[in-house]
Amino acid sequence: MARQRKEVIGLFAVENRSPDTEVEKEGLLFIEEVWRGVEDALSQVEWSLLISTLNPADPERAFQRMLRASAKVDGLLITEGMVGSERLGQLAARTPLVLIAGAPDEPHADVFAVDNRSGTVELVSHLIERHGASRLFSVTGPAGAPDAAIRQAVLEQTVTTYPGVKLTGVFPGQFGSADGQRAVREILGMPRARWPDAIVCANDQMAIGAIRELRSCGVRIPDDVAVVGFDDVHSGALLSPSLTTVRQPIGLLAVRACTRLLERIADPTLPRHVELLPTELVIRESCGCH
């Protein structure tokens, strides 16, 4: 009480951008793993957590909610940024602030993210070098998500380093399994000769949707088309075929971000800190490996 601490942390996450399907209710999805990691960190100091989901399509309303919440908590954890850099600067002037999966070049906050670049390069190179894929189709994430933007940019850059390999199409997804289903419908509407060798999805949920849609249409995976994702959520390992993906340490990401926030609450003068945690290629069956 003497230090005027509320002993409460606020966590703002992006609400589901894509129509619900049964996949959204399975396994540990990104925000659930973030929540568990933050809870683990807070349990060490016996602080409480206030969780809110916001619509990224309305950044001004999201900012106003963050602004009101900042008066009720000791600090804020924000996933993906959600509002522009200027707004983040205004929030950081009021309360300690740390971004999870934010843009590494954000100047107004500590940022904890994963090494999307090396993970994407390793995944794409595996498809091309190990399986001879020369026609890749990308299912991107939302334009406002820093992780999605980096993964797509690196995918495009990596493809250009391999002669004869090209990106045959891009479907704008929103990180939901329904986006993977819609992307597959677009592909199957093309002549068979134009189908890609592999579908590269910006997250596992979209990859799961793509696999289920391909299977329902009688398309063999990976014999006809390979599918890969990013995240390594639990549901992907249970599929048939199991999903090849890039594992990011989501729980550890949340723990490190929350720990840094607690440090910043204790000492607001700490220098800005950016940390990229390593990723790991997880090879399963959906790429063609056995």
C-alpha cells in the first residue's frame, strides 16, 4: 500500500479474427499458452491477472480500453501491438508496458518475440531442398500482426534464392482454421496442373484447416500437396498426417515478457529491451517425411 501497488497486471490479446470452427476449441492455441505463461510468472509473486480481448479492426476503441485499464493495473502486456506506435507511446507514458509478439523495432516498449526469420527460412528450405518443392502457395496472417508480416516477407525472400522455385499464389488469412479451408477451396478451383507442391501457412490453425479441407476433398497429403504451419500447437501433432511446423516457445515468451514487466514496474528507468527467442523446425508427416 505504501508503494501504491495494485498487484494486478493487464493482458490484452487480439480476439478471434476468423469465424469459429471446431478447431478453435481444440488444444492449446496461442493466447491460451500466453495466458498460462503469464500466470506462471505471476504466481511467483502472487499477483493477479486481468485479461481482455480486443478487436484489432477498431484500433481507436482498443486504445481507449487500454487507456482505461491502465488506471486499474500496475502494468500492461499487449500481444501483437494492436495499436500504432504513437498510441503505444502514450500508454507507455502512463504505465509500464511490454509487448508480446510485437514489432522488434517498436521504440516505446520492451518487446519479446520469436526469431520468425530463421524459423521461416529453415521451414521453406526444408520443403525445397528435402522434398523438391518448386511451387509454393502462401496462406498469410493478418496484415496488422508483426509475426505474420515477417514470416511472409522472409518466405518471399527465401523463394527468390532458389532458381526455378516460385510463389504461385497468396491467400490473405486471419490466423483462423476457416482461412486454411477457404485457401484450399481457392486452390482446388484451379486446373490440376496449377496446384502448388506445398501450402505454407503462417500459423498452425490455418494449416489444420487446410489439411482437413484437402482430406475432405480426397486430396492426398503430402503425396498431392504438402502442408506446413508455424507455432506447434498441440492439435497439429494429433492430425493425420501430423503437421510439420516451426515450434515457437510461446509459454517461455510469456514468462520472459511478464518477468520483464515486473522488473520495469519496480524500476521504470530500465533501458528498453528487445529479445527474440529461438525457434525449432518440427518435422512430421505433412511435408512428406516419415
